[in-house]
Amino acid sequence: MGDKSVDEADADAGAEDAGAAGAGVGDDSAGGDGAGGDGAERPEERLERAVRAAEQALIEFEIAVETFRVEVENFSRLHHQRLGPMYSRLDELEAQIAEARAASTGDPEDQRKAQEARARVMPMPGIEELFHDWLDSDGLSPEASAMLTEQPVRPPQRVRPSDEARKLYRELVRKAHPDLAQDDKERARRDEFISRVNAAYGRGDEVLLRELSEEWAAGPVPEEWRPSRSEELYARLEWLAQRKELLSLVARDLEESAIGGMLKIAPDDPDRLLEEIAEQLLAQVSEREAELAGLLGSGD
């Protein structure tokens, strides 16, 4: 994959182009006849060009990172499917060897090692874990049985709002009722607010009703200040740079992971790498089986 994986070099080049495009923003001496000259380029136009270049560079980098992430994920899945049983077999043999040695020597240290080896063997999940509580040792759980027969899983919980909640609800409805609106915009605001009030009252949520009461008392949120076009473009450039930095961290973590490291060893033929690892594991399994047979035979 080279010194820079996931085509980071290309993304860096694109980012440099974007920086070069934005470097002259606000500097009328760099090209053109100044802001007032004929055919002079507006600063916003140069900023827009810088943003477009940075966006394109980021898109290419995101594609490269996502492509590598998918490769790592797929290779991890293949690694688990093909080699997982071999790793499990090796763990089991290691545990059996340690247990046989402990039984033979009776040494407390050997017994401790046997216990540790056995603890490393992944236990078989219980039926409840496999079926996420749909099945238990007696068959279908009550919840699953009720769901399959279209019966209520549990009787609906009755909510009885407190006196304070009822008081807050009535006050809010009287103040914020949509029929009190003077125009369509105000009606839409009241409709949205009353829907939240109804939901809170339906749950008997006194705390939320009190918060909604304070919100209504504070009045509508004033319209937000709108930045200038140049400020928007500068903010966009800053966000693109931050996004690029975040993606760089993701790419680094992928490359430094165990699976990513394997892919870097054989980027063009990962299947062959799996075969080589499988051959090594099979050889280790054979060695452990022979060792276990020797221990069990010597104990007879």
C-alpha cells in the first residue's frame, strides 16, 4: 500500500490545491486589477473555488478510507470464518494439555495454569444468548409466545398524571393553543409545541411539563444571525480540514489494526495469506495433538 495508504497522498495533494486557491483570498494584489478593476475576481469567487477543491479532495479521501475499511471488514470476516475453528481447536488442546499435565504432576502451579488455559477457551453460548431471550430452557419464553399468537406481551402500563402535571397541562394548553395564533407561522409553532405537551402529559412526565412551561414563558427563539457568504466559506474550509484530520485518524487505526496489518503484508493476494496462516495453524494443531497423546499415553 506504500508509505501512504488509502490514497492519502492524493488527498493531500487536493488539499494543497485547495489551500493554494484560498491563499490569495482578500489579497487583491495577487492577480487581477484589484476589487475595483475591470474583470477582477471577487474574493468570494476565489473562496468558492478553494472550497470546491477541498471538497473534491475530501470526497476522494473518504472513498479511499471507506474502501479500505470494507476490505478490512471483509478480510476480518473471512479470517474468522476460515481460521476461527482452528484457533478454537488450539485453545482447547492447550487446555487439555495443561489439564493432563496438572493431573500427572499434581503440582499447584500446574493446576493454576490448567485453570487459566481452560478459562481462555470460549464457552458455548447458552440457548438464551443465541435466541436473544426468545427461547429459554423450557421452550418459547412467555414474551415470544405472546408475540407469535398476537397477544399483548404485557398489559399496558397505566399512567395516572399527578395533580401538578394536570395543572401544568391545562395552563400550557390555554396559553399555547393553536387557535390563538395570528398567522400560519405562529400556528405551526403552536401545533408543534402542543404535540410535545400532549406527549409529556400522556407519560405523566411532570418534570418535562415544567420545562415546557418555562420554554413557553421564554417566548419564541429569535431568528439566528446569518453569517456573510465569506464567513460561511471560511467555516466550510475549516470543517473540511477537521473532517480530513478525523478521516486520517480512522485510516491510521485501520492500518495499525491486526487485520489491517495482515492486509498490508499481502494487499494483492489476501486469500493466499489466509491459506499460509491456515497451514501454520494446522501444523500447530498437529503438534499439540501429538503432545496431548503423549501426555495421556504416559499416564496410562
